[in-house]
Amino acid sequence: MDATLPPGAAGVWGTSASTSLEAYRALRADRSRWLPVALDIARGHGVDISAPHVFATGTNLVVGLSEKLILKIFPPLSRAQFVSERGSLMQFSGQLRLPIPEIVAEGTRDGWPYLIITRLSGTLGSEIWPSLPEDQKERVLRQIGETIAAVQRAPPGPLAEIAPRWDAFMRAQMQGCKARHARLGLAPKFLAGLDDLLRDAATLIPMDAPPVILIGEYIPENFLLACDGDRWSLAGLFDFGDVLAGWRDYDLLGPSAFMAAGRPGRVRSLLEGFGYAKPDFALKRRLMALMLLHRASDLNSHICIEGWQEQANDLLELQELIWAE
């Protein structure tokens, strides 16, 4: 067994699934290999397993145990996500008006950590967002901006120590930025402006300001919506596996790219909810830099503005397109 694994990490999962991402994905795709183990874990905590529901999306092994509970199992390869999720749920408990899951039980099975958490009420945002009327999209984006600000007002506590530190993270992202986006196929006309943008980023992005908690993924797949009459509202937030501490604007990137779609009303609602007035050039430039430096950045896949590659001739025009006034 690999000496770097926790004791017993092979166990029922197999050593390869504990050490190889490819082998883990194969395990995850074959629920017959892991679901019995998940149900045994739940049974050991006295949880009803009469009607389990496997969630197909996400990176971990996730099964709904009832209408009230969810079990999340993290492979050893993703132990950092377990630490982040557990720490976030503990730190944010009682701190937010918006519902988040609560930890009911936790443990480890053969080196694979797990959490049993409460199941939130609502409909997954990705199921509703595309069909929402424009005024309700603006309403939800304002609520997302308000939620980001509320999360960032919560005391960071131990989450402030989650690696990597913001300054080291940003410098590493800057160093690999051009190669990353060239590899991902960003058009040459945008790549040509990266050096200037990265030069500006070094002064526009605070490196040593007091850190706030960053969720990193305020996107429809990670929140719930509920309808009151004919008005949809944000009803719950989940998935805290990629938390880090750093500069506050970083968390505006997900909703800017995936949801605002360059529409002035949506952009304004998001930024005003967060606490920003009309965006000036420096804010747009900083957000453009952060979008290219985000740990999951891939502009070709993530900017939800139809034909944006043709509408903008360089990064300066692109930032005006994404954060249109």
C-alpha cells in the first residue's frame, strides 16, 4: 500500500481509487461498487436508508438518504475538500440568514472521510435559472450579491489558515496564466493583452489586505431556489469544498460569467447587492484579471454571452462586454 495513504485507505474502495483520479472516476461511475458501503455507513449512524438517491453531479460520492439527510464521501485525493467543507459548515453555522447544511455526523471509512449533513429545501438553481423572466434573474443576482457580502462578513476563524495563502495563490496563478489560457485555446487577440493585464493585476489586486472567506463557486449548480407565489428567491447555499481566504472581489466571478451574461440590469443587480455602485474602469480591470486568474478559469467554456469572441477585439473590450453598464 502507498505509504502516503491514511491507514486502511485501500479497504473496500481499492488502492487505485484512493491514489488515481482515473480509477476514482471509474469507481464513482459504478454505484454498485460504492453504494453498499455508503448505505452501511449510514446504517451505522442509525439513519434510514430505505429510499437512497444517488446524485450524479459533483466530484464526491453523494447520496440522499432521506428527504432530510445527505451523505458525502470524499476520496483521499480530495481530503482538502473535506477539510474545507467541514470547516466551512462549522464556521458558518448560525452566521448566515440563508440556510446552509448542518453536520449531523462525520467519520472515516477505510481512510475516506465522510459527512452526513442536513438536506436543504428548494429546487436546484440550474433547473430554474434558464427559464426565469429577466426581472427575476436580476432579483436573484441581487440576492447572490447580498449573500456573498454576508458570507464575507462572517468571522473567518480557522478558515483563514486554509492553504494556499492568497498572495502565494495569486502569484502562482499569474505565473501560469498565459500558458494555461493558450493551452485552453483562448484566441490570440485576447492572449496578446495578457501581459499588460497581469502587469496591472499586480497593483489592482490587493495581496495583503485582511482576507475574507471565498466560496469560489456561486453558480446555479450550488444554490437552491424557492418560489413564493410567482417570485423566485435564493433559498439555500451548499458545496463548500473549494473555500479559500483572500480578496473579496474573487467571488463575483462565478455569477458574472455564468449568470449576468453581460446584461446591464443583471450586472448592476449583482454589484449593487454586493455593495458596489456603478463599476469604474479599475473595478472592471480587476475583475477581468481575477477572471483569468481564477483556479477554474476557462473563458471559452464559462462566459455565457453568445458570440462574445466576435463582439470583443481585446481584453479591454471584453471587460466592457462582461460588466456592461
